Amino acid sequence: MTAPLLHHADWSRQASIYEVNVRQFTPEGTLAAFEAHLPRLQALGVGILWFMPIQPIGVKNRKGTLGSYYSIRDYTAVNPEFGTAADFRRVVDKAHALGLKVIIDWVANHTAWDHAWVHQHPEWYQRNAQGEIHPYTYRPSPEAEPEYWWDVIGLDYGRPTLWPAMMDAMAHWVREADIDGFRCDVASLVPTPFWEQARTALDRIKPMFMLAESDAPELHRRAFDMSYDWTLFDVLKKIARGQGRASDLHAWWERRQALYPADAYRMTFTANHDSNSWQGSDASLFGPAWQGMAVLAATLPGMPLLYGGQEAGLNRQLAFFDKDAIDWSTRAEQELCTRLMHLKRSHPALANGLAGGSLAWLATGDEAAVAFQRQAQGRGLQVAVNLGPEPRSVAGQALPGWGWHVEAA
């Protein structure tokens, strides 16, 4: 693949990312209540805060009592459930003062039924054979059963006048709230040239950081810094179920090297809002293997994501359309998360993209064990993980079932 033509911001090279679900983050579910967590998140060692959509949610055909964050009624306002535009700007300003960057979720593919554009620009919406605006229909592959997203309607990017309007809405948040970028929902469902034009326009205001909810390699060329590494996530789940082996990790790395530019960032994770709400919690997906899989996600090449609540040992699925606050009464995994995020921030071998160290697998002679080294700027890192429930020796380390060892030099 041709090398990317965009430049990653220097501050992103050692960054990790943390996803904020404002509704569920505190009992109040507000930006003002979330603000009190900022010093803790800085101490945790994360670099980028990704806010799930903060805009008003559609009322027509709403799902649940509070609706989906991804059913946007107004692109340039703040959901009153969360607070005000001033509340959000205060959070961004305080985050910046603490050295944190802020990106917001952007839903460019569809809107709520009661978005103002439905009446102002009905020509911007997709229509069925009868010429009617209809619930968005998503088919992940030609052979898959369609999904009907009945609370939202699809935008038609065949309409050229839509493009500058969407870019202007994105630019509003950069100018008015001083955000640092966007996480773009279902990015592959929107034409790549739109994203490339948007990135160019937004970078003229300030350098952006762009995350695509996609694994399409072409999005890295001119539009996005980072995409989702769903393949690694699937391998880690497979290993935790006792169905995966070290060779699956080796195959993942070979495929990634073949498909993606060397300087492309890939987001690595054991949870995000979709996996938690629709697939299962860390406890149900990984069980006792979670710590070892989290270590791999944080030390293999990529930018690790923490979903808000994981450091508290989030052991259940959060409701998506209703209030369901995270329980912060314990910090079961905070020590591990802090260690991994600080290691990511400080060790040159764990830098993102080409700035990071190369990956060298170490021979273990055991498919239920994996070990590797990474080196950069004269410093090295060695990681060993037991991929099974029985104790075993991995790269000279005696490890309990699902145990791990990280040695940094």
C-alpha cells in the first residue's frame, strides 16, 4: 500500500486513548460530574479522551428511555442530559491544562428523524424505491442479514451540497470548543474522499487526530491517523476461550504488516462501548485471562484503548439506551491499568507507528505461550504471557495460569 500522506501530531506518538461514556460515567451522568475525574485520568496515564457523542438525541423513534447516542438531532449543540456547551468547553480546557487531548465521536453517516436537515434539506437523505426517507439499513456483507436501524435515517453523500455542511458542523467544535480531533462512527459507510477533504479542511484550523471506526487500510492514506484493530480483539477473545494459540497472534501480525502502512496507528483493546454493551463484559469475554490479554493489547504494536470503567473492574454490560451508572466503589484493575498506561507513555519501544520499536517474537516451544521483544532508542522491552490456565515457564519466567511478565530496560 502507498504510504500515508498525512502527518501524525508529535503528541500522539506515546499516547493511549480512553473512552468516556458520559451518561454512565457518574450517577449524575453529566459533563460537570465527569470533570472531577480528570485529575484521576491524568494520573492513570492516558493521553487522549474520546467522548461518545455529546449532541442532542432524536426523540422520534427513540430507542429506550434516553435513546442512542448515535441518533443525532443537532450536530452543533450539547445534549441537555449532559449539560451545556459551556460545561463541555470547561472540560476541554481543564483536560488541556492537565496535558490531555480531547476528541469527540462524529456520526456523519446518519441523523435522527427529527434533525433539522430533514425539513431544510430533504434531498440530503437516502430514499427507498418509493422515494421515501426510510430507516437506515445496514448490511455488513452481501450474505449477511440486514440490520434495520429504525431510530436513524441515512445521509446521501451523492449530494455535493451535503459535504460542506457536514464539514462546517465538524469545524464548529474545533473553533468553539478547541477539541483535538474526532472518532468517526462507521467511517467506511461514508465516502473516503469526504473524509480526506474534511481532514484537510480541519487541519487548517488546527492539527487534528482522527480515529476511524473501520479497518479499511485506504482510510490511512490522507484521512485517518488510526483505525480499529478488530482482528487482534477477536484473537484475544479466542485465546481466552481456550481456542486460540500463539500462532494466531503470529498470523495476526503478518496480516497487519501486509495490509497497513508501517506508520499507521491501529487501536488495540479488550473493550469499547459496542463490545461491552452487545458482546459481553471483560469478565464474560475473557474471564481469568483478562489481565494477560490486556497486557498484550497494551504492549503489542498499536495504541491501547481503555473503556471507562475497566480500571474499576467493570464486570457487567452497561445498558445502551437507559441510565446504568458505572460502579466506582472499587478500583480492581487500576494498578494494572496505571502501570500499562505509564509504560506506554514513557517507553520509546511502545511509541506509536514508526516511532515505536520493532516486534521480535521469541521462541517458546509452546503454542500455549507467547513472548516477544521490542526495542527502540537503545531501550528494550520483553513480554511473556501464559495463554492457558496451567502454570508453565515462558521465556525463562515461571508463570501461573494466564500469568504475564513485563520487563522494561
